[in-house]
Amino acid sequence: MAANARFEGHIVQGHVDGVATFSSVEPKGNSRILSFKVPGHLSKYISGKGSIAVNGISLTVINVNGAKFTVGIIPYTWENTTISRLNLGDKVNIEVDIIAKYLERLAKNVKKTY
């Protein structure tokens, strides 16, 4: 992306922050709502309408409830990624929002200076 281009989408680095468990899939219209459970230490970095990568697939979070989060999968994503091959209970790699991690680090450093 050129420096003067408009940024659209998620910031994904390709890092794995942890592992989540695929817990449910519900049809919704022509799409699907998938639920995952993450380790507690990662849930603080996940927010509704924020970004998350599941097995390297950049997705938008719909909802977060404790250690569980949901994402919506449109037909194109279902048909053109490996997400459709998941079985309930499967482990998936998770990359949480890098901006949330930066903000946490910044907040910790600000506290130390006061």
C-alpha cells in the first residue's frame, strides 16, 4: 500500500498470539456466525467491530462475551478460505488486534512515568 493511499481493512501481521477453540456455528441468512473461546489473557484485546485473525483469516468481531467471541462469515469467505473445514472443538490460531496491544503497553509505560 502506498503511503498516500487510503487505508481500508484490518491491520494483520501474521503473528500467532494464542490458540482458541471453535465452539459453534449458526446459519444467519446466507452467512454463518461462528463462535470461538479464547484463553482469558487474550480476551481483553478483542472488541466488537474490531479485527481478529483466525488461522490467518482477517475477520471482524461481532460480539465478545467474556472469553467467547463471534465472527460473521459471508459466503465468499466460506467458499474461498479454510474456515469451512473447521469442526466443532478444533483449535485455531488467533492473532488479536495489534492496536489494543500497543495501547496496553503505552498505558503501562505512562503509569510508570507518573
